[in-house]
Amino acid sequence: MKKVCVIGTGYVGLVGAAVFADWGNSVVGVDIDEKKIAKIEEGIMPIYEPGLDEVVLRNIKTGKLSFTTSLAEGMKDADMILICVGTPMSDTGAADLSYVWAVAKEIGQNLKKGDKYVVIITKSTVPVGTNERVKQIVREYAEEGVEFDVASNPEFLAEGRALEDMKETDRTVVGTENERALTVLREFYGHLDAPMVECDLRTAEMIKYASNAILATKISFINEIGQLCERAGADVGLVAKGMGYDKRIGRHFLNVSIGYGGSCFPKDVAALYKTSTEEAYDFKLLRSVMEVNDSQMHHFVRKIRKVFGINMEGKKIACLGLAFKADTDDIRDSKAIKIVRELRGHGATVSVYDPQAMENSRRELGDKDITYAEDMYSAVKDVDAVCILTEWGEFKNIDIEKLWRAMGSSKRKFVFDGRNLLDQKKVEAQGFTYFAVGKRTNGYNEFLLEDEEKRGFVTTALLKSQNGKK
């Protein structure tokens, strides 16, 4: 059993603290926000993560998990100190490391001569070279003779399944300069049935960024294929299925969408690109990944504007889904939030619903020209169009006939499916004008096909065949 201090109670820190306690360790979570700590101790989690509240409360009850606002208290007699603070994207695209530097300084100030050996572990996602600087800062502020080492141990958690990812990880990456620190981490993670990648600090830092970058690249790639499929008359869903059976490619992250978002991919891709420029290298592929991701949302909005025009005053649009993906309440860099803003900016009145992200979204969007519905059928009541923006299961299982009735008596009813959740045949058979991503629909054929032909994206022969002309 280890005594573990976890600094930060966000997605990484709180999940990590809960799971580490579940493994039998004595864990203290540290956060400067007193109200946040009080709520956690009452079982009110600051984030939505399936099953997290149960694990946290169970370990608080057994005494394995506790929380404090005092770093000195949390560090006392610790074998391991884990840095799990945020590294948001700065205005330059680089990671903002101010929280990491502040924590490193405070750790150093609380390390006293005579304290037992401790390993300081960075789990936050940080650029290459960060851990070396952490070591310098800690050494600068710690008392002479203090024994410690620094290690890089990046996390690979997906929001919505973070507990499973922590407990059943694909791999554990440990970067350190010292065998003593490596021994501590081998013992800590030794029970996991997963390979451990042992490397230097800089390699561990790069593994994290490279992993997120390749996943973001897969998303942008399939979104580009989707754009081509729409224009060429292919079905991107079947294309992805056919690709995914190849074990070298795999099926994961080949779902077309309105673009990736969240707290990781956008900032990590940007930070890696920033690192490349600092190393005098232009990472052209990553630059394109970011450009494609930004344009994907605009392609989706373009379809809506093609139907309703630039001035959407008087139009009512329902947006289902606000979180950047399903099974989380996280709206950071959510493309859904940006689409809501854009629709409102064009004059539309918007009603919104998300199973978990309503409170966060209201703080972000405010109340002007937005109605926050209690459920998805209330959100779509008497609207001109429905936009599906997050891949929640309840949206996939929406009752198409009930949706039709709820939208009222308007002559034309439009569905813009930004996640390809719905069955195209059923939606069109019900009478909807339907738009999807990466495949032909009745809406595309009516509103976009001729436009694409004029822009040179579709051949005249294909245009005629789609329209049934001789």
C-alpha cells in the first residue's frame, strides 16, 4: 500500500484518486476550492462521470480516500505526489503551464529535510521538457538534502469511461531518470494486466501528445472522406465499416461528425504543433488536422443556412446535445455549443436539451433567445428543424413518429443529423427532409446537389442520374 497525494480534483485527479483508493492505497485529494471539496465529500461530484460518485463515497467511507485544501497536509508522509492540474490552451496555442509551475513551487516549499523519499509524478498533459523544469523548481524551493525524483506518467482516459480506462488501461507509460522512482511505479502499477512502457521523461511526454494527435487525425481523416462521399455519392458509414475490419486501421475514431472537441484533443493537437514550430519544424499534417476540424462544423451549418438563408429570424431550431460527446457534461470546446451560438447569431430562436450538460451550457450560453428544455421531446415542440449534435443513446433511439408529431403542423420538417445517429430510410419515409454527414439524403439532393455541381464538385452525369433525368 502506498500513501498517495493527488493534486487537483478534475477529470484526471478525481478519477485517479478514487481508483487508487479502490486499489487499497491511502489517498488524499488536494484542491484549493473549499466548496468543491465539501460537495465531493457529500457525494456531489463536480463532473459527470458514470459510476464515479459511488467509488468516491465508498472509499471515503472506508477511510482510504480523504480530501483537503492544504497541500502540506496532503503531502505529509506521502510516497507519491501526483500533479493532476489543468494545462489549458493559451492564446498562442501552447499549453498554459502556470498551474504546473505553481504546484511545483509549493511542493518544493513543503519538502523538508528529514522527510522520506518521495516521487513527484506529473499526470497532467505537458509539453516535452516540462518535467525537467518541474524538477528544477522543486529543487530550487525544497530544503537542502531532500530526497525526491520526478516522473512522467501521462493518463490515457476517455471521458465517459474514465473509470474503466484507469482500471483496465491498454498500457502504463512511465518516464523517469532514476531506477529508484521506476521501482516505486512498478510496484504501484504492477497488478495491472497491461504492458508498461519505461522510458525517459521527454519520451513519456511525447507519447501522450502523439497518442492524442493520431486519434484526432483519424477523426479529421474520416470527416474529409465524408465530405468526399457526399459529393461522390458514397456512404461514409459503410466506407468506415469496410476500413475498420482491417486490423491495421481499426474501427475506433472513424465516426463522421461535426468535429472533435473537449478538453484534450483541441489543446493537445495545438500544443504539439506549437512544439514543432519551436523546434523549427512545420508539422503540416497536424496543421491540416486542425483546419479540417474547424471547417467540419461550418460545413454542417452551411446545410442549415442553405435551407433557411443567412437571416434566420423567426425560425425555431432545436439542438439536441450540448456536451462535446456523449456520457459527459463537459462542454469545453464543444462544437455543439459553437453551432448554437452561430444559429442564434443568424437570428434563430434555439431550444436545447442535453441529458447532462444543461447547467454547464446555461452558464456558457446565457438565456438570450435560448430555451432550456426538460427533455428532448419538449425541445423539439413546434420547431422548424432539429439538429442532433451529440451522440447520446436516447437521441439515437428517438421515436420518429413522436418526433414528427412534436414538431407541429409546419409543412416542411427538417432534421440535421450531425452524428449520423438516425436510420435514414425511416426518417425520410416519415416525411422529414433529412441531412446527414458523409452520405446522400433527400435533403442533400434537393438543396445541395445542384449547388455542388455548379461549384465543380459533382459531375453533370452524376447530377442527372441523381435527379432521375435522361
